Amino acid sequence: MANEFIQWLAGLEREFVFLLVLPFVVALIGLWSWWTDKEAIDREYEARAAQAAEGERRSHERRQGERRAQRGSRIAA
């Protein structure tokens, strides 16, 4: 079967083989492009998520500090 396929492929004109293979090459390039874009988007998302988490942590610490200060002023009064 493999020999038959090789003989069939060898009997084709080069231009036809090029046109036969071209859609697969274009599809592979498209998938590669999508994959590299996806990785860049994932890295950007992770950076934004880390930045948001850091902001949330700082906000939480600030609120806790304010609560402690309010409790301390109530106890002193």
C-alpha cells in the first residue's frame, strides 16, 4: 500500500502536489500562530491576575489596619 501511494505521488505533477499540500501547510502555520498568540495572552492574563491579587492584598491589609485603629480608639475612649 505504501509503495502504491509513493508511486502515485511520484506520478503527479509538481504543481499539483504543491497545491495539494498547500492547505495543510497554511493550516499548520495558522495553528502555530494561534498557539503563540494564546501563550502571550495567557502570560498577560497571569500578570494582570497577579497584579489584581497584589492590589487586593494591599487593600485588605489597609482595611485591617483601619479596623485595628478604630478598635484601639474605642478602647482608649
